[in-house]
Amino acid sequence: MKRRRRKSSVARKILWFFLLILAFTSLRTWYIQEQESRHLDQERQQYQAQIDTLDAEIQRLRDTLENITDDEHIEAMARKNLKMIKENEWVLIDIQNGKE
């Protein structure tokens, strides 16, 4: 009878050992997946911010493209970038600051 008990005791120890290993590896796998999930969520948020920024830039460029042929837009760009004035206009220059 003692011998039978020892066999079952050894079998139980082996069973508990494998159950412990199984539980440990399951927890380790869960922990690694949680870390990876958090990392992927952060990357997704960063990419979404980039997408939003690029969408805003695309919309601004579309608006510019629609308005680029308007006479008012052409006149504003000529005045701003080329310092052009109309025929009967005067340009006043602030001598102290050197600004037009």
C-alpha cells in the first residue's frame, strides 16, 4: 500500500508541475500580448493624428485649388508676393520700421 501511495504522489507532483508550467506560460503570454496591444494602440493613435493632419492639409490645398483662378485670389497673391499695386494706388512706407 505504501508503494501505491508513492506512485500516486509522484504522479500528482508531475501533474501539479505541468499545471504550474501551463499556468505560468499562459500568464506570460497574456502579459506579452497586453504590452503589444498597448504599443499598437499608441501607434494607431499616432497614425490617426497624422491622418487628421494630412486630411486638413488636403482640404486646405483643395480650397486653394478651387480659388486659384478667382480674380480676387490672383490679385491678393500679386499684392502679397509680387508687391504689385493698381494703377492709381499709392504705397506708403513707414520710414521708422521700413515696412510698407
